[in-house]
Amino acid sequence: MLNPLQLALIGDGVYEVYIRNYVLLKNRRLNAHKMHVEAIKFVKAKAQSNIMHELESELDEDEAYIYKRGRNAKSPTVPKNADVRDYRNATGFEALVGYLYLTGRKERLELFLKRSTEIIDAVSKGGTK
């Protein structure tokens, strides 16, 4: 089994590619810089922390275990632009995404990725999901 920070590294990449595709498909007219700015709304630690607050109750036992391992992992880096609690929750989210990707749990991964965009879209429109 990979350690939680390794899972988070993979999950970060998987989530980043998903979000970039989502942003591109949502508005193909954006230039690269504007796509990047839009993507940041989804990938910053605060957004990922918000996602986990919404998704945590939907996790099965294995998923909750992986999320908590990622959240509680001792990271050698210190967040520059994020609250420590949000950063840890985001690391847990990324570990979960990495775990689902590496274990081939495609349906669950797709469900959580889709839900993540719904949650952030709702928050950015001033609502909660």
C-alpha cells in the first residue's frame, strides 16, 4: 500500500486533468490564462476542503480510512496560501482520488469528480450544495 502522500500526489494529477477538461468543455472560448484562473477555483485547498465537507458522509469505510490517512499525514510542506485545516482536508481529498484511481474504482472516482464540480459551481454561485 502506498503512503497517503504518494496517493495524494497521484490524486492531485488526476484531479487537475479532470478539472482542466471540465473547464475546457464548459467554455471553449477561454484562453489558456483564463482557463488556468477558472481551474484554480476548483483545485485550491479551500475548494477541496469544501468538497470533502460535502462528500465525507458519502464515503464507504475504505474510502473514509484513506481520506483520514491523507488528512492526518505529516506533510513536509507548509501551506503558503491556505489555512492548515483546509490544506489537510485537501490532502485527504487528493489521497482519496489517488486511491480510487489506482485501485480502478472508476465509477466511484467519476461520481466524486462529478460531485466535486457540482459543489464548487454551487459555492461559486453563492449557494451551498
